[in-house]
Amino acid sequence: MNYIVTFLILFANWLIWSGMFDSFHVSLGVISCGVVTLMSHDLFFENGKFQFSYITEFIRFALYIPWLIYQIILSNIHVAYLVLHPKMPIEPSIITFETTLKKEMSIVAFANSITLTPGTITMDVHDGKYFVIHCISRKVADDLLSGEMERKIARIFGEN
Amino acid sequence: MIILSIILIITGVFFFFTATFGLLRFPDFYSRLQATGKGDTLGSLLMLAGLALYNLSSGISLASILVSVKLLLIAVFIFIANPTATHALTRAGQDAGVEPWTKEEKSK
Amino acid sequence: MVNFFLIISLVLGVFVFFSLYRAVYGPTVLDRIVSVGVIGTKTTVILALMGFIYGRIDMFVDICLAYALLNFITTLAAAKFFRVRKSIVPGSKYFKDKGTDQ
């Protein structure tokens, strides 16, 4: 099953990027996608197995993206304010906190979302559980510790 | 449609401006990454989306739709890759022992 | 419209020039890597604008993708490489000033 899904994803990418639909180019695509699928069929999915729950996770993740873009715009306005303010009111600090998320994918999504939301970047993740975070001011640290984003991510990947 | 794409492009240039200004102005490595990791991601996202819209406005055909989809895919790639690169750099900084700048040190 | 794209890419070129300041005078090696990454992202957008200026966007979009991929890999490889060299960064406890060691 994961051979077929990997092949379909690769072949869709091939069609978009090559942009030629005559039989010669399409058959080249079939050959090269087939070779890559044979070599790396277990790289796309956690534990190397495809499950149907990934499709619903993907759809829910796509629905999460508009909220994320809204947060990114807020964070950019925040950074623009800090940069353009003549006194530069920043007060950097480093905090550590523990997360309850378990799946690899949800930890990756959470770390990247932290980097993109206002005033925080992920510095390190130990043991898949402890996040070390650099905050640009005290207020954004309190916002993060309220845990709204963590709950959203947990709902997407079906963890509770 | 052209006006919308012009607005998107100019907003993108503004965020690139804040990213560059932050890179020059902030006091330490981690704060500089705060500015560049965010400003560059949103700036390139907005500019590439604006260009994709402009490309569609000149006439919708298979080739122009394909080009717009490619531009949007580049934007999605940057959207995933830029936070990852930021994270890799902060981790490198932490392991190399770069000291973060704090307000107390300055007032001392 | 071509003039508009030309002006935008000139403005981005000015930003690249200012980012170059960090690449030359940055206090640590990691600041220089950040600056190179920023310049790479701007260059990706400038390449897309160039495609519209020359009217060959179908060709330039592929170059744009190649540049974005290379930029990402460069940043990751440089970060990975400098992670293990602890003595390069001023301010870290491993750093030795030239002349005072031994």
C-alpha cells in the first residue's frame, strides 16, 4: 500500500514540475518515479506504514493553516513594531516547558508553529518532550504557556 | 486582480524591509533570528502569491495555471524550510555556546 | 508593469546590500550564515521577478525552485558543520583569543 501512495505522490509532483504531457515525458516520469519508490518507499510515513488516518490528519492540518497564517501576520506586525520602535523594547529570556504531544509529526508541526508565532523560536527539543524556547519579551512567554496552540495541534493529530 | 497583486507585493517588500532592518539592528544572534525567520517567511509567501495572481491575470490557460501552481509550491516549500533552517541555526548556536543577550547585562 | 517589477527588484537589491553588512562584519560565524540565508531567500524572489521582466516566467520558475532548495541545504549543512566546532564563537567558554593560547 505505501508503495502505491508514494508512487502517486511522486508522480503528481513530476507532472506538475515537468509540465509536458506527451507520452515520452510521461513514460520517463513513470520509470524514474518507480525507481525512487523502490528505493525509498518507507521514508514518507511514520514507522514506514501507510494508514488511512493520515488522510484525515492531512485535511485537518490544511484547515489549521489559515489560523496559522493569521498568527504569522500578527507576529510579523509585532516584530515590525519592535524593529521600528526607536528604543527597541525587547527583553529576551529563555524558558523550558514540557509538552504532552507524543507523535513525531505533531512535535514537528508544533515546533515550526512556535517559530512562526509571535516572539518565540524553538531552540531545542530534548527527548521528544522538553522544548527550550527563546522569547523576545515576557508577555509572549505567558501567551505560549497558556497552551492554546498545543491543544489545536493535539486535536489535528488525534491525540488527547 | 492586478491591484490585489500589487498590494500583496508591496506588503511583502515591507516585511522584507523589517527583516533586513532587524538583522542589522538587534543586539544578539537569537533576536536576529527572530526577525529574519518571521519576516522572510511571510515576505516571500506574500510576494510569490502576488506574482502567481499577476500571472493568472494575463489570461487563463493550462501553461499559466501550471506556472502559478509552481510559484505557490515554491512558497509552500519556503514556508516549511525557513522555520526548519532557523531551528537548526539556533540549535547550532546553543551547542556552540553563544550567550544570549539579556536586559540585565546591559544595565549592569 | 515591467517598470514596477524593475523598481521592486531594485529595492530588494538594496536590502541584499544591507544584509551583506552582517555577512562581512557579523561578530560570529553563525550571524554570517543567517545573513547568507536571508540573501538567498531574497534572491529566490528576485529571480521570479526577473522572469516577469524578461517575459520567460515558465523558464525562471524552475531556476527559482533550484535556488530555494540549494539555499535550504546550504543553511542546514553549515549549521550542522559549525555545531561541532565549539571554539569558533567569541563569547563561548571554549573560545581562545589569538595570541593568548598556549
